[in-house]
Amino acid sequence: MDLLHVRVVSPPDLTAAAVALLAADPGVLNLVVGRGTVRHPDGDAITCEVLTGAANGILGGLRELRLDQLGSIVVMPVDIGFAGPAAEAALRGLGPLGRSPVWAQVEARIRAEGRYPPSFYLYLVVAGLIGSVGIVTNSQILIVAAMVVGPEYGAVVSVALGIDRRERGRVLAGLRALTGGFTLAVAGTFLFSLLIRGCGFQSRAFEAGLRPVSSLIDTPDFFSVAVATLAGVVGIVSLTEARTAALLGVFISVTTIPAAADIGVSAAFGSWSEARGSLVQLLVNLVTLVVVGAVTLRWQRAIWRRVGRRAER
């Protein structure tokens, strides 16, 4: 049974309304109220467990009381819970809504990825360098490793959420991070590839023009868009359902980092047509992921709202 532990700090004048809201919902279990037990901020403590299918309505009601601003609301997943017959009955009463995503939790997860410390740019540069080694040695394993290291999908979904929520600041911050990060990655791979070329470290096959890995990256086509579209859908769905294995599959299916690395490598070796192809590949994949992510977020919300209306009827 999927449960969330909810801890609320409530100003005394709002506690009665918050308790009434929680007590009236069958999806709330183990409701505990402690009057005057909280400091910093001072207030009353309210704790309970909530069935995940009921969490959207409950958290929405608490936020309508402005408890997130006048007090605090903390939500934590429950790893194991033995809730008994009452919880089973409440879960049956929720019907299909029992499996609905907790949107506050989904957005919090995405917003956490929408922060860009120096390590974000470092990971992008390192991923680009790994990708450049994979290109000049024709190693597909290193290309996959570069995809896994790259942190860019967090920025992509943050931009998608900003578009969905019409948060201009979030969109601009994500686009700046992606532009700056990939620019640094391309510059780093370009300088590293110049070093490789100057020292003659590239593989003999690469030097002879046999570049199967690079050719896969720098030739954008219909299949590039199709894969990016499908990966964008799976990425958002896996975020809403907290399925990290599926999300990892997104990281290794879309050639964003490899495309950035190939721009630098191709430029260093004077292969300008390949560099242009990789640039197009990078832009197509990023734009597709952002657009599909925003559309999928909105589509999922619409579907679950419809499920909720049917359940009410």
C-alpha cells in the first residue's frame, strides 16, 4: 500500500480547519494533533498518513488554507506501512485514483533538478570529454557512459515544467543552463580533440575515415525525432511514477551529449559537415524533449482529472 507521511505546522487559528479537512477524508490515517508543541515557527503539530491516491486533494486543501505559507507542510514517502482494514476500504473507495501521481511531489522532484550549481556544468563537460574519447576510438560503450553521466535531462524537464506552468523565469534559467553547459562541453571537447589530434592518439580507423559512431550521431533524420519523442514521453511518465530504471533508459537513448561531443571532435579534425550535422542533431533532440515533456505533463494532468471526475460520478 502506497502511503505518504504528512507533517503540518499550523498557526493555532487554522488548526481546527486543517483537522476538520483531514478528518473528513477517508484517505487520511493515524491523525495526530499536538497543540502548542512546535517552535520555529511556533504553532500546532498535525501529523498523519495519507493514501497517495488521496494526496492531491488533501495537499490542495491544506495549501488553500495557506498552511504552506503561514506554517509548513512536509511530505515524506512511507517505505513500509501496515494500515489495516480501514486503509484497505479507503483504497477500494478511491478506485482508479488510488494509482494517481502526487503532483506536488512530481513538481518538487522536477524543481529540485532545476538548480544549476557548478557541478551541473562540470558533469556536462566531463560527459562531453568521455563522449569525445568514444568517438575517436569508435567505442559505443563510452558513448553510453557519456549519456549516463550527462545531467541535462533535469534541465530539460525543468524547462518543460516552466512552459506547462507558464513560469518564464524557470524556462529562461533552464535555457541559459543548457546553452551555457553545452557551449562549455563543446569547447572542452574541441580543445581535448585538438590535443588528441596533435599527439596522434586517435584510432587508425578514425584517422582513415572509418567513423561509424560519429556517423550515427551526425546524421539527423526521422528516426532521431521519433526516438527523442518517445524518450520524452517515457521520461515524464517515469518521473511522475518515480521509476528510475525507465528514466535511466531515457538518458541512454537520446544523443544530446554525444552530439555536443561530436561537434567539438569534428571541428577539431576539420570535418565541418559532420559538425553541422551534430549541431542539428543536438538542437532537434533538445527542442523535441522540451516540447514533448511539456505536452506530456499537461496530457497526464488532463487524463487524471478526467479519471477523478469519473470516480466522483
